[in-house]
Amino acid sequence: MQKNSDLPAIQTMVERPSWGFLSNHAHVLVCLYSDPDMRLAEVSVRVGLTLRIVQRIVKELAEEGVIEIEKVGRRNHYKINLEFPFRHDLEKHCNIGQLLRLVSGERV
């Protein structure tokens, strides 16, 4: 896993696509996987969501046990539970780590 270089340069999304294959939760996880110390303000810019929505998504992911939030000084470090299984019957044989490695270009 490489920090930041796996993601495109920061730019504000001018127009959001009408739909996508991955959820906003997945987009947030992709950002935090590429850089576990990324500030949520940067995640919001990269994903194209408000900071408040990103904060809500991170809270939901933490409550479900998908991520752990560790305070390091004044910043947060996010640890993703890569073994966390998908919840839908069609994908429950897969885990989050497989998706993140695939999306980041790593070997699955």
C-alpha cells in the first residue's frame, strides 16, 4: 500500500455522476486505505461529499467494526478491518480487503 500516490491529485468534483458501481462508504474506505492518516476534509474533497456526510460515514463504519479510529496527537489514524465480510448474500464470501486491494491495483 502506498500513501496518496495511488489516488489522483486532489480536485473538487464539479459534477457528480448520476450513479456508480461503488457506494460512498466504499469511496471513503478507498481513500483511508490509500492513506490511513488522511484528514476527513481531504476525503470529502476526493469523494465529492460534504465533510459532514464523510464524518457520518466514518462514524457508521466505526460503529460496525469496519474501521478503528486511533487518536495520534491531534490527528486520527484509521485502521481498516480488511477481514470484514460483505453483508449481502451475493457477496458475503468476499471481504473488504479483497475489494480495496483490487481497486488500489494490488494483487488479490
